[in-house]
Amino acid sequence: MNKKKIILLTLSPISHRTAEENLGLGYLTSILRNNDFEVEIIDAWLKEMPVEKVYEKVINKNVLFVGISSYMSNTISTIKLIKDLKNHNSEIKIVCGGFGPTFYPDQYLNNSADIVIRGEGEQVILNLANHIAKNLDISDIEGISYKDKQGSIIHNEAQSLIENLDILPFPARDTLTEIVNKKSTINVLSARGCSGNCNFCSVVAFFKLNEGKVWRSRSIKNIVDELEELSENGIKHIKMIDDSFIDGDRDAEWVKQFKKEILNRNLDLKIRGSIRADKVTDEILSNLKESGFYSFSCGIENGSEKALERMNKKATLEDNKNALELFKKYNYFVQMGFILFDSETTKAELEENYQFLSNYDWTITKGIFSEMFSAQGTTFTNKLKNDGHLLESDFLNNNNKYNLSNNEIYPIYNALKIWQKSHSILYDKVIDPLSSPKALDYDKLMDFYDIAMDLKQIDLKIFRNVLDLSYKSSNTVVKKYIGDEVNTKEEFYNQIDIKVKKLYKKNNIFYNANKNPFI
């Protein structure tokens, strides 16, 4: 056993979602422990631990290095922690990984991080730990960035993606007690990557930085072995965090074999997952239902064919409609990913989207307003830069702002955004038990679902009225209308909030997330 401990940690992000398991830390911990390293996990999001408390837990320990998993939404606190640790002890070695450091390695290194792991981390962190433990030169380690003795930033060649995911040990579950106590689901990853190529997706951009197959699957036996192990530890509610549970060479026959393995082991699980609309078939949804799936998120994104083409979605409008009808047939909860605005949205597309949202008003959405997020490294952001539409790129807040091409859209955009902002906390509070989701029985989830549907009907009326006003009235009139609606309905929404709080108390769950930082 190595004498010095490795601490792997993540800080609370600025998020409108409640805390969930960081599976990346679990995988890194497991592979290090299997190679005789002592590892401590500090998941500050799950433990509701401020950055100052994390600092106190780390600073007096004899560590080989501190590894920080950084989301794009906890960059500010991560940089603060790095600088505070370095100010106290300049010799402490800090390694950063995750989406933030992968896309912004120079910025992390210039803010006192010693080493950045770019992309998938298991092979890299083990190699790095062995080198640091033996005080070896790190210049030959693939997948890292660092500063040389002269202060120049060096980006080593990228590490190839892990081809056979079955070789990875199951992730360490050090935080299992916190997850169960919060009535959160246990995260399981059955595949990595996505064979799609949506222009706004940072997942695709992340995995394309490395050589190898972007989408890779674990074997059915390997997946169900982990599910069985969790079941034996009393776990029933599972969240499959694959970008799409059906992808690559997974088809109806694969799903049948997966179901057979689940049933043969008598596993009684409640599973939530994600799936691409173009992968949905009647047979697949039927068999997944028998396997324990009850809920899906599906990146529908838009109700206009032109907008879908612009997003480079593989799913067509017809695919989206077919998927939604089948979800309804099998009585799945469906959180519909939706992007109402991007830089090239037209009024005709907004009309199409109003009709689409009205036709599928039973789906779960986060309110009526949404816009395409401009993440670093994505095709969308690169195009904005090339076209001169990118207004601001903020590393610390990860806030890339951009212009809308069609000025006639701004009155609608601004009005719906004002409406959404006035109720965003309530929207997120209502759907969090459905989307995170929480480990609740179906009838208890339905209580939240019913409220979400009531709110959605109001949103659709607002959307329709704003569209109609935009045709015949000035921007000032549209703005006054939305301001009056917010004020008029304030007491109604306050009463809804009281009702939701009572449901949280009744089910012994908590909502302690932030206001949506992306609106």
C-alpha cells in the first residue's frame, strides 16, 4: 500500500438540479485502489460541503496529489480551491480533469493547477500516479498537459479511448449512503460516448479529442453483474447515465438479451435512462419496460425540420413524433429535451414549435423558454466564432453569449425569457423528482407530474399570446403584456410553490439547488 493518500474530489456546481453521484470519481478511485493506492473521495455536492470545508479537509493531509473533477459549472469554486491550497502549501500537487480542464487546459494551468488530464481519465491517472509516486519524469505520459521548468505549457499527445470497457472495475461506491439518504438514484454507465453528431453537444466534442471509437459498450453480462451487485446491496432505483441507452450496434435483439439477463436473475429494478428518438421502436420500448425502465429523457430538441437539420440531428421530425407516440403507448415518463431558440431561429419555426409542444403537451419540459447553449469546443460555438456572432466567451462562468440573426425574434425571445426567469426555480423544483430522478414510487411521482402538466398549459397559453402580439404590436406592448402576466399570476404561482413544498416534506426529499444559471 502506498503511504501517501490520493484525494479525489469535486465541488458543488452552480446547478438548478439536486446533487447526484459523480461516477467519474468512482471509476478513478476503483482503478487506483486496484493498484494499491489509498484513495479518499470528497464529493462536496452530495455532502453539501462549501469550498472552505473542502479546503479544511484537504490541507493537513499527507497527499500524493489532489485530483479535482471540474464541471463547466463549478469552475469558479475549483479555481478558488486550487489557489487557496497552493497559497497554503506551494508543494501540494494538484491534478485537474473533467470537461472544464479538458476544454480549457491552459486556463487551469495558468490558475495554479500542476497537471491537467484531458479526456477519459482511468488509464491516464493510473500512469500519472505511478510516475508521481516514483518521482519519475511525466513528459512521456499521454493525455496530460502541464508546465515545464521554463513555465511553457506542454500538451502531451492524447491518450486513446478505452476500447473494452469490461476491463474497468466497477466504480467505487463510497457515497452510497449519502445517495440513498437523499432518495437519489444510483448512477450506472453501460456505454460511453454517442454516435450522434449534434452541433451543440459537448459530449461528442469531448470524446472526439481522443483517438478511438467514440461510442463503446459494456457487455450485457458485465452491465447486469453490476446491477445485481447493487440490488444485493438494497438498491432498486437506477439511473442509466449513457447519452443514449440504445446506440451503436444495440438493437431490438440486444434489448431482448438484456431483458432476458435481467429476468433470469430476478432483478426488480426501476430504471431511468436516455435514448435518441431515431433509436426508438415499439419492440425496443416494450422489452425495456419489462426490464424495469419506466422513464426516459429524449433529446427531441425541436418541432421544426429545418431547425433539426441545422442542429445536425440524426432524428427527423417524423422520428420525433414516432418516438413520442410510442413512449405514450407504453406509459413512460418522458422528459423532452427542447431547444426553442438558437442563433438562426425564425418566426415560422416558432409557430411550428408552438403546435408541436401543444400536440405533445403530456411530455415533461423545463418551462417554455430554452436556448441553445454555446459550449466550448462544439461545432455550434465554432460556427458562431467564424460567423462573427459570438459576443462573449467567459471561461470562469462558461457563458458564451451570441446574437440572434433574425431581429424580429427578439420581442418573443425576451418576453418568454422574462416569463421563464420569473418561475424557473418552481419549474425546476417540480420536475426534479421526475428528471433527476428521486427514488419514489410511481404514484408519488405522479403528484409532481400532475403539477408540471398544469404549469405547462399556462406556458402554452403565454407562448400563443406572445406570438399573436408579436404580429400586430410593438416590442413595448409585448414587454408590457409579459410583465403584467408575471404580476397577475404571482399569487397563483406562490400557492403552487407551497403545494410543491408540502409534497417534498411528505416524501422526505429536499430541493436545495440554485436558480438556473443559464437563463
